Amino acid sequence: MPLRFYDIFASAAKIIRENNPFPLVIIGGINEHLACELEEAVTMGLAFPLAKTGALTPKEKKLLQNTNFDPSLIEIIRAKTVSAEVRLAVQMAVDKKALLIRGVGLREEIIDILLKPETGFLEKGKTASHIGFFEAEKFQRIILITDGAVNYTLDLDIKQALVKNAIDAARQIGIPQPKAALLSAVEAVYIKSSTATDDAIISKMGDRGIFGDAFVDGPLSLDVALLPNVAREKKVQGAVAGNADILVGEPIEVSNGLYKALAIYGQCKSAGVIYGGKIPVVFTSRMEGAESLLNSIAVAVLLA
């Protein structure tokens, strides 16, 4: 059966029943959306706010009190600079095996500090990447998109790491045999195009089992990756064509634009997580609503 967000919540609830709710370390400010979803996560037993960078403002305290959550239960992380607070938050989350969650602001600071070796977020030789999860009514399943937030410059090594991260994440949320499409304008492999040749190499790596029980194909255009009738019309064969679970875009503007287009124009249910480190990071766009935050926490529980 195709995977939906209600399946993810059911799986997350099972994990929590067998273990405990996950602590959350919040980096940045708390707005109304985040306060509401913190209450929902606590009510559902998925997670609870453990700590936050920077002192709670009077407005943040009021928002939390309105959700019947006691602000005094949140540990405040203080340091001389915002960057130092973020670094302490990352280290606390890693030490306590908590989920990191991006609050209001601090986008670049979070990503920059996550990628620094001294924070301990990344294992040596690992690559972190942002993965979006979208449930579109047209396709009746969840589709993953990467990388729209973390890696601005891709070489062959980084790109194959993004593919591996997305495939691993897909398996963890319940897609047993993921199908990854490496996006391009056309399906032809042009030798002068480094993107197309990299895609062809990564596809062959998939054929040789580098990514385990998964299918990888590219370069593929977006319509061929998602629409079976277009794949047939263009005579593109293979398991991925028309049935992709994962869309890998390059450069970052492609994935970022596709991510936001699905959220804004497609009005899809969504979630966003930075994956590949020792703990998942809930990382959504500001234009996404409160529901996306809760979806992201549920996804992060599975990825943790």
C-alpha cells in the first residue's frame, strides 16, 4: 500500500509506546505555530520540549501558557553569542539523543554549525542533507525531495551521499524498496553535461547494489519520473520511470523551488528534516503551516 502521513503517525506512536516520548531542543524563537504543535506533540505523546536557545520572551511565555504548557519546564540555553547557543543546543541534543527543531529564524547559523566537525553532529565521512516529504492527492503517496536547504555545491561524491540519505530515510519511514529519480531537463546523457554524466554514474552504482534494495535512475525529467503515461510516450523504461518515490534535484535551487511549489501551489501535506547526522533535525520552511511541523516531528521520530 502507498505510504501516507497517517501511516507515519501510526508507526511513530508504536515507537513511543515501546520507548518514551522524544525530548526536543528548540533552536530560535517560538511563534504561534510552533507553540500549538508543541502542545499537540506533547498531547499525542510523541515528544516534549526539553530546552531552548535564548531566554523566553514575554510573548513566547504567553503563547506557551495558552497551550497549557508550563514554560518553566523548558531549560534555557544561554551563551555570549547566538552561535555559541546554537552550538550548545546541538551538543545537548546529540548527548541526550533528542530531536533538534528549528524555531523562528537562525537558518544559516543552524546549518553552518551542524556541518562543523567539532559539534559532533556528523560522523566522520558522512554528509547531511535536507529531505522534504510531500503527500500529494494526485499521487496518493509520500514523495521525498532532496536537497533544498543544505548542500549548495554538489560533486559526484556528495550527490551519491544525498541519494543514499534519501533512500535510507525512505526505508525508515516505511518505503521498503525506494525508487529514486535524478532530475534533469531531459533523459539524454549529454557527455558535455557534468550533471547528466554524474546521474548516469550514480544510476549504474544503483544497478550494482551500492544503495541496497532500491532503484536509481537518471537523468530523468520531472514528468517522466512521476507520470507513467509520459514515461511510456517517451519510451523510457525501468522501475523508476513514472513511479519515483524520491526526487533528487541539482542545483539546490531546483529542489528548493520544487519543495516550495508543492507546499504553496500543490497544497501538499509536508514535512522537512535534515538527515544524515547523529540525530534528525526538524527543519521546515517559514511558509509552511503548523501541520507541517507536527508531520516533521513524527517523521523525525521514525528517523531517530
